Amino acid sequence: MAHRRFQDGNGARWEVVVRGREWIFEPVEGNRGPARTAPAPGYEKDPYELSIEELQRLLDGAQAPRSNAKKSPFLD
């Protein structure tokens, strides 16, 4: 499945990458924002089947990816 690029309401460009049950919104073309993840919509598996408005709603509800790093028990 191909990655879809779109422009959000603020003019920033994003690439949607499908990773199983979550979609990753990666900044592209000068967008300096952090990558974000959102759960895949239950009604569609292909980002090309969604409208720009639907992608914008998913992006608005997306969060920055969680870090898997744990705190060191040796730090104060």
C-alpha cells in the first residue's frame, strides 16, 4: 500500500504511513512538526479512500509517538 501525502488546514504537509492498526502522520516538505500516531479508522484501511477532512480529523486527534525508553533506576 502506498503512502498518502496531504496538506492540513495550516498548510503543513504530512505523509500517512499505515502500520497495522495505527497510522503514522510524518511531517514532510519543510513541516517541522513532530510525527504523530493515530488509531486506524475502523471503517477504512486505505488512506486514499478518506477525504482530506477525514484525514485532518485523524491528525487533530493524533498524539506524538510514545517512547519505549524507561527511566533509569540509577538516576536521582
